[in-house]
Amino acid sequence: MRPSGTEALVRVMAEEPDERELPGYVEGIVEVVKEELEYSVV
């Protein structure tokens, strides 16, 4: 996860041996970022 230097957004990237697990992990991270930073993530 890292903030963009040029846009009002945070990029979330993840790696997982079982790719079926990735969407759940990324969605969880996105929810925490939205709550903590009060950003609207699209």
C-alpha cells in the first residue's frame, strides 16, 4: 500500500500464493484505508 504522489488516492497491491484469496485481502485493506483516511476509494 502506498499513497500516490500525484493523485488523491492510495494504491493497494497484494501477493498471495492462492490467487483466490486475494480479493478478500485487498477488499479488507481498502475498507481500513477508507475508514482511517476518510477517502472515497473508487
